[in-house]
Amino acid sequence: MRKTRPIVVVTRRTLPGGGLERLAEQVELVRCETDVAPRVDQLVPLLARAAGLLSLTTDRVDAALLDAAPHLRVVSNAGVGTDNLDLAELTARGIPAGNTPGVLVETTADLAFALILAASRRLVEADRYVREGRWTGVPFDLLLGQDVHRATLGIVGYGAIGRAVARRALGFDMTVIHHSRTRRDDELSRWVPLDELLRTADIVSVHTPLTPETRGLIGARELALMKPTAVLVNTSRGPVVDQAALTAALAERRIFAAGLDVTAVEPISSDDPLLRLPNCIVLPHIGSASLATRSRMVELAVDNILAGLAGTRLPHCANPEVYTATGGTPST
Ligand code: 8YV
């Protein structure tokens, strides 16, 4: 008789790459029939017998959801951010949670740099100008932007992605400064207090995870410290920046422009005032969205699921304390 396979719920119909096919060879895969985050009432009925949950960073995994999954042995997020997971609750229940650090660093840094260039040089506005048939002559002061080369780049949150952006900045002869919890200079960049960074930088790029300490880190006071010519780029999490304060600063031209891959609420409402501002670029959270990188993220998420089901340590565990808190035996 064939051994019953553990049930793993995946919160999407499909994910890029071959990871899910590999997973399906070893488990009973239950897919949510949706391409976007499922509603809780869609997800809950699937979880009753689930041993594993493969989630994305847009799926909230909290106590209420976990109550519906009494047999869960592992949660695996296909993403590096874990602010969608209640890690304390998972640890208390002895459930290890995986994430996918490393593989998306360079792809996300590419996008941050694309936003730095696009917002500084007004690329989206310029493209619209051409498409709207307004390119009928070339006024000398047409779409004047800010230079990126030799500018000062201020990186807020100096982890792997922040450092990858700093490396790219060297090719543009930029001066790089950063602010992070750890006060440490390196060969790429000098640590400075946040206020000094905001006053000095021509371009501010945000790369902190979302935590209680970083929520609203860039608010009205911080925006007021920035130069009127400054550009703000955020590819981390929307709530790190106070969006109402940013909207006001951009509308009143107190800073030059913003490039956002993330917003306070995702998806952003189509009538959000931010979308009416010509000096703001808004992307639909595509930082890690290259085919190769998203495929690798799924592969890592699958590795984490399989390790969790086998009762071995997850290759990338976001709550390693689960192994000590439960005396080395996470929930089985
Ligand atoms: C998301 C991200 O995973 O990894 C993260 O933390 O924010 C992204 O890479 C991606 O948008 C899929 O939800």
C-alpha cells in the first residue's frame, strides 16, 4: 500500500520555475486556485490536514490562520521578508518558518538602481510625454532632471541589498553613505546618523526590513531634512515610509522625486493621490521579479518545506529559536 504523503498547501495556482513539480513528487500538493493572495476564507478550509504551507510575502500567517492548521510542521515563505509571518506565534507552536535570503539580492538591487536613474532623470514622465504626442519640438529646458553620477547616495538599511546597491553606485562615481543599526564603515560606504544622511544625500534609497522600529522611519520630520533636489527610492516595505507625508512633500516639491516599488497598502488604490503626482514612479512590488530569481526563490522555499517535513533544520530558518525553544524538536 502506498504511504500517505504529507499535504502541502501552496497559496497560488502556480509559481515560476520547476520547484513546485519537484515538491509534487514528494508530497500531496494542494494549490489555492488563485494568482493573487487568497482570502482567509479560501485558505482556511485547505489547511485542516496540511503539514506544510508554502506562502508568499503577501500572505498573512498569524495565530488565527495557524488555529486552522493543527497539523502544520513547517511554513516556508518564498521571499526574504518575514513581516507577513507572526514568528513569535510560530515559534511558540514549535513550527519553523523558512525564507529565501541571498538569491534575490542582486535582482532587487538592480531594480533599486533602475528607480534611482528613472526618478532622477524623469524617465517615466519623458516616456508619457512622447506617447501623448507632446514631442513636437525640443525646448532646451525639457524635462530637466538630477544627475546620478557623482551624486551622494544615502542608503538606509545596510544589509545585503543595501550593499549591492552601494557596489553599483561606485560605477557612477557616487559617494556612498549609509545608516544602519550596526555603526560600521566598510570599503564602499561610511556610516552616518540618519539625520545627517537625510541632510547630505542627493538620493536616499531605503533597504530596511519592516519591523516595529522601522515602521514610519521616514516621516514628515525626516522628509523635511532632505534637500529640495533629493530623490527618495523605496524597494523595501511601504510602511517604512509615511506615505501621506511623502505625498505632501512631493506635491509641494519639497523633494524632487520618488521611485517606489512598495506602497503602504498593496495593491495601491487606483485613486491614491500619489498616483496623480508626475514626480513619483510607482511599481507593483517587482523588486525580485526576474524569471531566474523568482524561480530560485521557489526552489529555496521548496528546500525549506522538504527539510521541515523531514524534521531536519531548514536551510534558511527565520525563527531559529524554534530549535532551542522546543529543545530541538519542532512540532511533528
Ligand atoms: C516578494 C519580497 O517575495 O522577498 C521579499 O521580501 O518583498 C519580494 O521578493 C515577492 O514580491 C513575492 O511576493
